[in-house]
Amino acid sequence: MDLQNLNPSSLKSRFTARFLRALTEINAPKTISSSSPREIFQRYRRIKVAADKSMAYSVRSRRIWSRATLWRLRTRSRSRRLVSFGRRASVKTRTTASHGKENKEHHGAVLGVQAEELRELVPGGEAMDLCNLLDETAHYIKCLTTQVQVMRTIANLYSIE
Amino acid sequence: MENRFFLDAGIPPLHFGSSLSSSPMSDWQSLSPVMETQSQDCFPTDYGLQYESALSSMVSSPAASNCNMSSESLMMSTPLNSPPKLNLPVPKSMGMNSGVADFSADPGFAERAAKFSIFGSRSFNCRTTQFGPKDNGEIAACRFDPSAANVKLPRVSSSPAIKTLAANSQEESTVSKQHPEPGFKGPNSRKRKAAPKAKTNETSPSPSPNSSKVIKPNEASNEKRCKLSESNENENGSGKAVEEDANGSNTRAPEPPKDYIHVRARRGQATDSHSLAERVRREKISERMKLLQNLVPGCNKVTGKALMLNEIINYVQSLQRQVEFLSMKLATVNTSLDFNVESLMSKDVFQSNNTLQHPIFPVNSSAFLGHQSQQNPPLHGNITNGTMTQCSVDPLDSAICPKLNTHLPQINQFIKTVPQYPTFCEGDLETLVQMGFGQNQSQEMALHSQNFQGSNQVSDMKVEL
């Protein structure tokens, strides 16, 4: 029970605070009886969005992927009526993507396929050259691991209670 | 960022070029013929002349620097008035003196002397006060400051100035161009290097005013503008590419790692700007891949960019799926919970986060499962622990997948959609299902059946996705 390791401005604490707040908001109006699969599924979606959003907000706009995530979430909420529920509303900027491909081929087509996959995985990765993409990937991995840790701990704690 | 590195390395800042004024230079230029005549006896003809003018220009550049200008000029002026030996121009350049003496003997010495002279000119700023009161004779006696030389050698060797000095015919131009080099930040010197690299051997006019003129546009440039600066440097262009190639083998070792913009054309490598930029890019990418290798567990054995990228892709995918699963778990778990425990939980979250931190990073995703089972012995029943330990044996082993498939047939369809790191997902789903049981047993909810159906149907709904 040592709180000295706590860094109030670390990524983990920022994310945890935001995520818990979001969780309370999500779970507040629900009552115990609302456990139908559809409800659970909706809540799952909301929690997932809340997790991504709180992580992106914890990183602010310092990273391309966080900006892309926030932008994507906002446009998705806006275009939710128009776009079907399961489809991604991500916009690929063709010019920048082609520019990225140019760099790829110039550097070596060996990494082209994997770089493409990585671009799809990392939000906002379509518009980045390989060098920045690797940078963003490193930070994204770090944030994802933090997210996973915190969520797992929360889930475990909840299941204890 | 790179500039910061340069500054931290103790290189005199860019004020060199900005503070370069014409007056001290003109003084020096007027004095240079004096020095030349005086030093004629020391040198062979071609080396001597060029070296002298180079010396004068180099000397004048530190003189123009913003620190201790008066003392420098004073020191420089006194040596000039003193006897004809070349000890004068700069106390720093005492290395040059002895180097100059040997200069005639050996071209290799020329190289070294060039390096040391650069040290002299470069270290001039910081060492002015130190050397001020010293006698010129004493300075001439000692060859040069080895510590300063050693300290500065790595950085200087990476600058184009050395290589230019070591050249033969274009020495004058290169040397004159070189004196602003030591004071410059990385991009500028790199730019200088890259710009002439694209050119063939050109004869050099390059009196110092010319180079000073070039300094200012160089200051504002960055990596991408090397081609723009080429036009500025055209008249000063010398056969730097050739010299650098020749010297690349000699001075290859101490390329400062932080100086990623500095590109040295190694022996036998193309020196045009395109391939240089390519090389810089490749080095950047490999640097980042190394960083990623540290982040992604289990990547130490993997060699090669393609395999590394595959590993990274798999890892990112697995992390994203873990987030999804955990959010699903939270969605199901929290249905029956009261949120009054949030405050308690926040404290516990941080503490268990801290405990989680260390074991989470070891090596592969088996750590996730193993640690989870460690953390929750009181949590789940032996059932979950059993499945967890099964998962933790070797999560990457696909042999486990069929085993787990048989255990939970309703998850089969979902398992097919999971390409990599499958066992964690299955384990999580199992805990999800069984948690419904455990929860209900502990809380004796009437929703026992509902929860079970809910979690099962949740997994089915996942399949639909």
C-alpha cells in the first residue's frame, strides 16, 4: 500500500483517472437488471471508446496517433447516423498515402507490406513515412501496454468485489 | 534536437558566423602575406602557401567569435609582431606550428596537422583565457593540448574541414571554408558537407569573405535544404567528395552517434545527395527499429527488419485485442456492481498498477497470463487458475489452441478469427465465462442464469462481428 510510487502526472495516472471517470459515467445510469446481451454489447463498445479516448486525451495532441484517434472518434460520432455501425469511418488521405508509398519503394520494397499493415494498425499511420511511423508505433505500444495494465487491474478489482 | 546535441557537446555555438565581421578578417588578410613570407622557409611551396592562408583564415575566424574577442586579437596581434616563426598566429595553433614543421615531410602529417589546427581554431574560444598569459614560446614548444584534441577529435573528424585540409590542391579553398565549420551547428556543417559532395572537384577561390558569406545562408538551413545551399556554395565547392572518400577510411571511427544528420561518404560509397539522404534515412530507421526491439517483448532473437516488423505488428494487434477483451470484461463485470467502491478502487488501481508494472514487461505474452494468475489466486476458483496456467505454458504455441478449443466449443468460432497470440484471448474469454459463475455464486444473484447466457451470447455476438 505505498502511494509514493505514484506519479500524479504520469501517463498511467492520467489515463486511470480519466478512464475511471468514464466508467462511472457509463455505469451510472445502468441498473442491475440491465444485463441483456445487447446492453452488454453496447456498454462494451462504450467502454472501449472510453478507453481509447481517455488514452488519447492523456497523450493530448503530442502524438500523431493520439490526434488521429481523437479526430476519428469525433468524426465517427458525427457520422454515426450515416455510416453503418460496424464500418470504420476512417479517411485515408490518398496523397499522403501515396507519398508514403514513394518513400517505401525508394527505401526498399521489402518492408512495404509490413509497413502497410503497421499503418493500418496504428491510428493515423497512413500519412506517415516509415521513420515517423516507427516512432509513433513505439509510443503507441507504450500507451497500449499502460492501457492494458490499468484495465486489467480494474477488471480484476471489480471481479473481487 | 540535433543542434542541442551539438551545443551540449561543447562546440562553440553558431555565433561564429554571425559575429564574423569583416574588420578582423581584413586585418588578418593583410597580415597573411607577411606571415607567408615569414613562413616560407618553414614550408615547401605549395603546402606552405595554402596552409598559411588557411591558417590566417582559421585564425581570423576564432578572432571574430563572440567570446573574448579582444584578448584573442591581442594575442594574435602580438605573435604577428614577433619573430618570423609561425608560432604567432594563434597560441592555439601551436599544434599547427609543430605540425607545420613536419608538414613538409609527410602528407599524413598534413592530415593530422589539419586536425590539430582545427582543434586550435575551435578550442580557441574556450581556451583563450587559459592561454592568454602563456608565453608564445612555451606554446610553440608544446605540441598541442592532447586533452582538447582528444575531446574534440571525434567531432572534428566528422566535420568536413579535416578532410578538406588533408587534400592537396584545393587546400586553400577548403581550409578557408573550414574555419566557419567548427563553430557551426550540425545541420550547417552537414549541409556544407552534403552540398559539395554532389559536386565534382572544383577549384576553389574561396577567400574567407566568401565563406563568411556562405555561413549566413547555411545557418538558416536544415537538412532538407542542402540542395538549396549548394547554389550558395558552388563557388566554394571543392573536391570534398574525393577527399572525404580518401579520408573516410582514416577517420571513420568517431562519428558522433547523436549527429544523425552528419553523413560521411564512406570509402567506395556513392556520394550524391540522393544516396546520402537515403543512407541517413536508413540509419534513422534502423535506430528506431532498435528502440522498438526493446519495447516489444521477445524480439531480441529476431534479426532483420521484416521479421521485426512482423513481430511488432503482431504485438500491436495483440495489445489492441487485449484492450477489447478487457473492455468486454469490464462491460460484463460491472453490470452487477455498485460503483461506490470507486474511490477504494482508484487507490488499489494505482497500487496494483505499480505491482503490475514490473512483471508485465518481461518477455512474452505468457507473462500476462502468468502474472494474472499470480495476482488473482483468491479471485477465481481453481478452474480459472487451471486454465490460466495452461495458457501460461506457452501462449505462442499453437498446439495449445486445439486443446482449448475442445474445452470451450462455443468459443471455437471466435478462435478462428484470432490469428496470433490466441491463447490469451481464449483464456480471457474463459475467465469471462467462468467469472459469471463465480460472481453469481459469491453474490447469490438471481441473475445467475441471465449472466451466464449473457456472457455466452456476448461471445457469440463477438463472433458475429
